[in-house]
Amino acid sequence: MAGGTFVVVGGTSGIGLAVARRLIGRRRVVVVGDEPWEVAAVADELDCPGAACDITSYRQVRELFAGVVERYGEIGGVADCASVWAGGDLLDLDPERIRRAVEVNVLGTTYVLKEALHHLGRQGHGNVVYVGALAVTRSQPGIPVHRATESYGASLVESVAGAQPGNRVKVMRLHPGPMPTRPQERAGAEFLDEAYARAEQVAAEAVRLLLLAADDRYISGEQALRADGRW
């Protein structure tokens, strides 16, 4: 399929799944998730390849991208939609929840961006869209660890975007607000704004950015969308 293969990390639920659904039929899509049974179910539903990958393992992330390139050739774009919710007062948070949030939101994001940019840089073109959280720009009591780990991703994306030698490899970020996705359901209604963007709305913007042409002058590194439902 022309245009390269698009890798959707965190593509088994929420915004990632909505991104994969929008790309299907337009580009080849590989959905990536950490639970093999979820990956298999979504891949079957969308009739696309799937890959189970623990993004907190650099070895697995490296093998994931190497396998996509070996099997399908060029990568057109990467959507990084994987994250772990860690809401709650710091004093009340379980240490295991803190550890997992840091591993996925910090280490996982780093590994995905490192390997994505490695392959896109070798090609000389391609787009990365990182889906973060509005929490990095709007402080909200009760989510210190979640905000801190999401802020890391936003800072990393901004830094690596600025390090690209040109605009043919674009690194962009979206910061949607609370929405009724699976992590939000786990968080509880108290963290949900009265107005919010739906996953499908954010996915539409993510796909638009993923499909930008190499010679498009969209400025890599800019915050493309501050989506708190008010648009």
C-alpha cells in the first residue's frame, strides 16, 4: 500500500484505536498493544496486522520497529498513544502504580520515539504524533505523578523535534483533555470536565498530522492541538 506503513502504539483502545480506525483503508496500519489478546481482537476487527509489545522494554520496541520495516518497508508515520493513568494524591498513590506510570509514560515514550526517529531519519521522511495530556499545560490538584510523567513526554517531543535537520521528519504533539476513554473510566468522574473532546475528534487531528506530506511546511515540534473540548 502506497504511503508507507503506520504504526499505532496504544492502538487497542481509546484515541489509539480511533486513530487506527481512521487510517484503515487509507494506509497499512500495524496496531500495537501490551496485551496479546487485545491486539489479536483489534487486528481481527480491523483486518490489519497487530503486534504485542511491552514498550517499557527497549529490546521489544527495537524488535517491533525492525520487524515492521523488514516486513513492510518504509514507515509512513507513528502515533504514540500509549499511557498509564496515575491520578491521585502523591501520599495515597500505590508505589507500584507510580513505578508503572514512570515506566510507560517516561521510558516507553522515550523508547518509542528513539526507534521511530531512527527509522524515519534513515528514510529521510515521516511523521510522529505524540498524544499527551492537557495536564501538562493546566495544573489540576490530585494528579501530580500523572502530570509529571506526561510533562516529560511533552518536553521530550519538543526537544527531539527541534533537533531534526529539516521538516521532512516531523514530530508533533496533541494534548487532549480528560475524556471518557478507558484510563478516564478508571480515574473516576471527578476528573472529567463538563466539556470534553471525544476520542474520534482527537483522532481526526492526529490522522491529519500523520498524513502530512514530507514537503508540507507545517512546523515540527509545535503543539498542534490543546483539546480540552472547547476547541
